[in-house]
Amino acid sequence: MPVKVSVVVPVYNPGPYIEDCVASLLRQSLPPDEFEVIFVDDGSTDATPARLDALAAEHPHLSVIHQENSGWSGTPRNVGIEASRGEFVMFVDNDDHLGDEALERMYEYGVAHKADVIVGKMAGKGRPVPVELFRSNHPHATVDNTPLIDSLTPHKMIRRSFLDRTGLRFPEGRRRLEDHVFIAEAYLRADNVSVLSDYVCYYHVKREDASNAGFQRFEPVGYFKNLREALDVVERYTEPGPLRDRLLRRWLRVEMVERMSGRRLLAMPDDYRRELFREMHAVVVERFGPGVAPGLRPDQRIVAALIRQDRYDDLVAYAEWETGVRPKAAPADVEWHEGALRVHFTAEYHGADGALTVDPDGPRPPADGAPADLAEAAARLAAAAADGFDHATADLVLRDRETAASFFQRVEVTRERLPAGDGRTRLVLHGTATVDPVTAAGGGPLYGGLWDACVRVSLGGWTKECRLGPAPAQGPALPPAGIFAGRVVLPYWTKQYLNLSLDVDRAVRSLGLHRLTAADATVSDAEVLTVALPLYVPDTARVTVRLTDTASGRTHDLTAVLTPVDGAHSLLEAGLPSHELRNTTWRTQVRQADGRFLGLPLLLKVGRTPGAVEVTRTPAPGPLRRVVRGARRVLGAVLGKTTTRKA
């Protein structure tokens, strides 16, 4: 069968960090006879070469090429391209990993849209990844109609015939930004680029030892020499004008302004950041014309202007002030409503002295050029916030705590100007987010895990993110867990900071079912068991009640119905065939459509005669039984971790 995708993995001394990469490749939904994996070992000196050889011997679609160390990733990627047999080539780094369906989804999406380059949604675990690019799918993306230029890492799927037709290959040797040169040219020469945003295809992971190549301190002179080569690519394939300026702006913003801003700047040793500043100043003066900086946000324009004017000390002072400006988002109410979680919140920016205030009628300092001092910089940004408030936005983002996969939720925003005294005004955003657990993960259901609610606030010159919290001191209680498409979704406040998060399929005791009493259940004369549950269900749903004989362990399954009552309760109803259950005490569980069980602390005591059914509460375990249960939980956790490591 023809090979659809060749995965090229450059490898150099990854140690155990390659295991997640390997495991994800072996889990791919694309059949093994439809893709190949080419590991190019670039002279590793650890145990990796033997590990790869063993994998290749076990899996026919995996192969290994061993070579002497070339110094960087460009050469092994090119070697992998030449060895590839696939219709497309996918580049993966040895310490990252793929989503289980990444190859299949990206391949089908690329074929459907005749793409030369397919960009799959990324999640960054400890590493920054583009956000705006992955708001939605872009089947026909260009550098002109989408922020493609924000994603220049090599982790793309590229049509092999396009690589051969253009002769496009990675720059080789020990250097930096070889991926920028390669990907920028691919974007500019491709007939079509497709962006797949409804599934996380690529997980960009920071190692625990922070030894990823991209995290190593670089030598500024060589780095910015390589950066100029990426700028050369843009100038080679574009005409002077707004598009070229917008593309060049990416390097000014990401490689210079963001490095010279806020905590990122202040965390660096002074001597090193002075070296960086000197090289940045040279590139800005040499390569960026008057049309590049004006497209930046107001706060970024200030940093760019200070770099251009060679004002290092003022830049540091500005970073120290700007670090204290951050958004805060306060939840007002959280409720289940019409099959979705409604989250009401307010958001505004704060500085060191409290909520940010502006003078709506005050004088407006010049918007461009470098400010004369810090006071003028602050006044300029306050004016930008006041003037741009009608366009301010607040997005709710759900982020998987384990993988950092992020998904935007629908938010309706209103804006309010509140008097703050002395003629000044607070700028407050009111948001109502709608989280449908069935579609919240890029059109699909939220999968099992812990999801943190974050709010991304864009106002004037700032776009920053914060957690949604803390919980309001006098606000209403959170709603109970809800059941959606067989998954249990529990809103909760985190313990330390009282921020809003969602627990999907992890909670057991926190669901509140353990607080049920016999008074919550009735058995009618028609022998129908009815239990009022503290669970939200959007619609009537069929479930199964499993009864387990407390003496023998035999089970009996009953067809049951869950019916919504309000946003906090549902009714469980099941007919009892007492003639089949008589003279026995039964434990009760609710079995969901996916086969998982929710235990109820209720016993059914069925007598010998018809209608002799009593509901009682399960007795609490004695001390010895609690110890045994605790030991079982600990042992299960240990075995679970061991199994995960082996996988």
C-alpha cells in the first residue's frame, strides 16, 4: 500500500524524553502500513541508538538512520526527506509528541483541500505556541489572510512533491532559526496552506531539565545573523509594501520586542540582555523600515521605539512598570442552562495601585515614536485603552491542565465605564461564556481530565491572560456535576486560589452522591424506584441501574431513565421486578452509556412478599475496612503509574 505520510524525527541524546514521542507514534490512528517513521540519529552518545534499533526491529514501519553529529537539526531533517517514501512529510522533534489522530486528520485535511502545507493545532506544555492562529480551521490560509507567520516551528506536514518541485530544504550546520528560513519560504511558495484547529495535533513540550535545544542560551551575534536570513526570504518573495511590512513585523515582535518586555527581560542577567539589545538595535535600524513598527500594539510600539533609539535603561524601567499591569477576571455566577455551563464574569486591568483608571477627556500624547519618559509611556497606554474600549474583548479559554491544549469558548461581552473619582474612569468588561461540554473541545466533547478556565483580555495596547477567580465571597454556590454524552463534568473551585476549573470524569466523592440518604429515594406501589440525584442532565437519558447482591456478588441490571428537574437536580426512575430480587439486599449503582458506574450509598432490601422493599443507606465502613480500602487505593495508584511508564 502506498505510504501516505513519512514522519521524520531528528534525534540527538534525548534519553527518556523520546519515550512519549515514540508512544504517540505507535498509537496513531492511521494504520501502520499507511505511514512510516524515520528516526535520524545525529550521532547520539547515550542509549538512544540501541533503543531505536530495537524499535525498528519490532515495528516494520519504523526505521533508523545513523550518522555522525552534524551540529543541529537541519541536516538530519534533510536526510529524512531524502529517505522518505510518503506523499507527505511530517516533522516531529524527539522530545515532543503527537495527538493520537494527528497523522490521519492532517493527511485527510490536506488532501481534501489540496494543500502543500498542513499546520496542525499545537499545545505548549511549558512552551509558547500560537493562540490566535488556532481559533478556527483555515482550509485556504495565506500569510495575507491568517496569522500563519506566527507559527514558524518545523512541525508541519508538507507535500513531498512540493519539496521536490521547489528544492526546499533546511539550512544545515550548527546554527539557529533554520526552521524560520524553511517554513517562511514554504508558506510563501505553497499553492495552498491549510490550518487544522479543531484537534490538537502537536504537543510542544518543555523538558523537566529544560534541556530542549530551543531553551539553550544562544550567542546573540550568530542568532541575529541567522535571523537576517529569514528576513531575506520574506524580501525575496514579496514586494515592498504593507504585506512585507506585516511579515517582517513578526520578527520584530516575537524575536525582539517580546524578549525585551516585562518579566522575560527582567529575568535575564544584565550583561546578557545588553548583548541582545545591542544586536537587536542593529537589526531594527538596518532592516525594518517605517511601515513595520506602526502595526504593533501600542505597548509593543513603545518597546520597539526604545530599541531603535538605543535607550536600554529606559527600556528596563518601562519593563519594570509594565510587569505590574495585568488583567483580573472575577466570576459572578456559574450555572447550568439549556444544556450548557453559563459562566458570568467581569474583567478589567489592574496596576500596582489597583484597578486601572483613565481620563476619558484628557490630552492625548503622541501615539508613535519613543516616549520621553515613563510617565508619558503610561499616559500613552491609558489613552489607547480609553480610546479603544469599544473594541475591547474578553475570551474564555479552557486549558487542559495536563497537556495545555486550549480551546476558545463563545463569549458575549458588554462594556461599562464606571466613575472612579477625580474625573477618571474604570473600564470594565462583563462577559457571559457558554461552555457546551459536548462541543467545547474544538467542536468535540471535553475529554477526561482537569480543565482550567482562563480569561484572555484585549484592551488598548494589551492582550494578557489570567485565571478566572477567585470565587466570589457572597456569590451563589457552584452547580452540581452534569452528565453529557456519558461524561461527568463537575465545576469546582481550586483549593489554593479558588479559581474556576472543570473536572471531567475524575471526581467521585466530590459529586455529592455520597450525601444521599434514604429520604432521597422512594419506591411506589407500582414498584418503581425513584431517586432524587444532585446531578444535572440536559435531556431525558436512558441509563442502567446495576444491583449487586451484598452476599453473593451476583448482579441484576435494570433499565432506568434520568429526567432533568432543574439546573441542580435530576430524577432517576427504574422499575423493580421484586419477584426476581426478593429476599436479598442489593447495593445500587448507575451505569452510564459508556459503561462507567456511579455508586449510590443506598441499599435495597427486598423482602419475601410483593411490595416489601425498603431503601436504607449503606453503612459506613469500620476502621479495619477503611484501612483496607485505603491500601487498595494506594496500590492501585502505584500500579497505574507503573503501567503508564511502561506504555
